[in-house]
Amino acid sequence: MDDTHRIPEDAEIHETLVEKKLSNGMLAQVKLVKRPRWFEAMLFVNGLYKPGPPLPRPLEEPNATVSHWMGVRPKIGLSPTEVEVIVGEVNIHNFLHKCQIVDTWGQTAL
């Protein structure tokens, strides 16, 4: 398996938050994942991990059906309802376990 599809060694999958069939027939799943210091969301397409941000990112030009995205090559569009479920579950788990997510994805080190 290509290393880009391996989840980080310190990640523990807890549950599937959102599952949807893409227009190309592939299955996209956003899963709740426990990292050493927080919970985050991870994207899987046809069972393969797709690196990307730990929470959905807003689209530059959202519309009524797609407002956010996750993943990198491919980016998967998410509806406002899907984003509400994902962010809500991640926030609830972090709150209950007294964790705070640190989202540095896409930031360059100084």
C-alpha cells in the first residue's frame, strides 16, 4: 500500500461520522479519530485514508449544497448538514475528554 494511504501510527479510529457515495461511484467516509492529545476527523475514500485538514474547511465559493471540503487530491465537498455533524461530534468528544484540537494543517513552520 502507498504510504500516503496509511493513517498516522498514533491515530485510533472511533466511528464513521458521515458516509456518502460520490458522483464517480466511490464511497467517501469521514471518521472520528483519536490522536494522542485530541479528536479530529479524517477522510477515507473507498477505504483509503486521504490526508488533509483535521476539520472541514470552508469553500471560497459555497452554495446551498456544498459549503466545505476535506482531503487533498481529491477534495471532497461537504454539505452544511454534513459539516454540522462532523464539527459537532469532534467538538463534543474533545469537550468530554477535556482535549483541545490544535489545527496547524496547511501552515508553514517559521
